[in-house]
Amino acid sequence: MQEDAGKEALFLKVVSALDELRPFLHEDGGDLEIVDITAEKVLKIQFVGACSSCSMNDMTFKNGVEDAIMRLVPEIARVEPVNFTLNV
């Protein structure tokens, strides 16, 4: 039971962090969705709307999304996009 509460608290922290980024994504017609937070604390997210096909989604992910999540939710071990491949 305590594990479920911990996972829910982590989920809420991630949502709060993403909410800080959303206004910038909404300006360009995009958004983010949480796909999963694994038992290993890997956050899997996907860009939606205009962000899903944007040629700059690599940079947005690395310099915005990943950086913000890792800073605001240090419990997350890694952030992985699910609907595009990083070209880094």
C-alpha cells in the first residue's frame, strides 16, 4: 500500500514539473503526456500535437524537458521519449 502512495506522489511531482513547461509548449501547439513511470523510476513521456513532429523536439527534450524533470524531480533516474529518437 505504501508503494502505491509513493508512486502516486512521484507521479504528482512529475505532473507539477511538466505543468511548468506546458505554457511554452502550448505556445507552439504542443504538449507532453506521461506514458509511464517504471519501477526503476524511468519516466517515459511523449510529445503530442505540433511537438510530436517538430524538427526541434530533440533540443526541446534535452534542454528543456529532461533538464527540468531531473532538476525538479531528482527521484527520477532517467527520462525517455517514446515517440521519437534522440539524435544526440
